[in-house]
Amino acid sequence: MSLPKPLIIGNWKMHGLSAELETLVRALAKRHAETPKPGTLGICPPFTLLIPAKAVLQGSGILLGGQTCHAKGQGAFTGDISAAMLADAGCEIVLLGHSERRAGLGETDADVKAKAEATLSAGLTPVVCIGETEDQYVAGETLDVLGAQIDGSLPDGADAERLVVAYEPIWAIGTGRTPTMDEIAKVHAFIGERLAAAGVSGTPVLYGGSVKPDNAAAILALDGVDGVLVGGASLKVDDFFTIYAAGAGTAA
Ligand code: PEP
């Protein structure tokens, strides 16, 4: 079953101790219960918080996600986690191929594809992240880079109902800078066409990179933007909920 749009997903990265179960997770669930909006709200906290976060989120309608997984279901892979383990912890989505993992840990398109296939096998929805570096952006290579990442990273047997793509220009992540609205719209149109050519027309495409309360409404209003992937601002309940509310076209 496809996830209702817009999708507003928070990527906590390597942030969050158990104290944040109250100050962030419970507080978000409370806001959501008080003023529910159309769309899908989800958070991807660190692995250590998944099971207790699931308990807090029970019945809230807020999705839980992992930040990566291994391509294998189990085995001698010290320090890794499988998609089946994420499913067992209550996750419904998994972020894959985030640029911090592609750049910092050498994840390739082939790795992302294998992980996405493992994610689907475990019954979860992969959120495949793609994006260009600043040098590639300046050189006008953005669409070529994204096209190659889409072709190389999508799982075999992909189905638009169980796939999400997140466009995150690497130079916009955590920098406070974003492409122009026109650039975002053009890139999303290109991604939509490429996904259609790959047989997964209608796959939700999120934008990520310095989404904040003051730019969320404009970004979410763009054609082809089906939601946002939010890093820093997802660690502040007010900011994150304001972004979620912006997606519904209402003030928080
Ligand atoms: C991210 O890391 O996925 C991200 C979009 O971060 P930020 O919102 O902080 O730019």
C-alpha cells in the first residue's frame, strides 16, 4: 500500500539519547494526535532508540524508519543490522544511500540496490537517496549524475507503491543553502520522467537539504515534490511539526 502524500520524514542521523524519547518522540506524537494533518509523518532515529520509540509511537500513525541496513538477512557482519531486524523493531521504511554513507563509507549504487532489494524482501519500503556534489552542480552535471544513480540504485522488482526516492543535493545538506525553487522543480520533473522510464511511474519523490519551517511551504508546493526528508530541523519538535503542517497547506 502506498504511503499518503506528502511524506515528511525526519532523519535524526547520529543524534538522540533515551531522553529524546520524551522530548522529541512523545512530544511529536502528542502534537500529531492534537492536530493531525493529511500525509505521512515519519522519523528515523538511531538504532538504539527504535524499539522504545515504537512503543511511544504505538497508535500514533507516525512511521518509524531505519537509517540503513545490510544487504544480507543475517550472518557474520559485525556492527551491521538487517532489514528483517528493522522490521522486527517496528520499522516500515529504511533510508538507503544517504550521501553521508555514500561519501563517508563508500556505499556504491550497487550496494544501495542490494540493500533496497533486501528492504523489499523484509516487507519494508526503501527510501533511496540520490544527489549531486557541489562540483557536479556547478559543472551542470546534476541530471547526468542523478540519472546514473537512479539507474544503478533502484531495486529489481521495484514497485511505485513500495518505493520512495529522495533528491538531496549534497551541497544543500546541513548548509542552510538550497537550489532555487525553479531548479528543484526541474530536477524533480527529470526524476519523475526517469522513474517512469524505469517502470515505476508515480513513485513519491522527496526533496531534502536544509528544509526549514521558512522554506518548507514553498518547496512542498512545487510540482513533482511529494514530500521532504528533513535532517537538522527534525530534531526540534516545533520546527518539524511546522514543516509537516506546511505540507498540508495549513499553519501549525
Ligand atoms: C539530511 O541529512 O537528509 C538532510 C536533509 O539534512 P538537513 O535537513 O539538515 O540539511
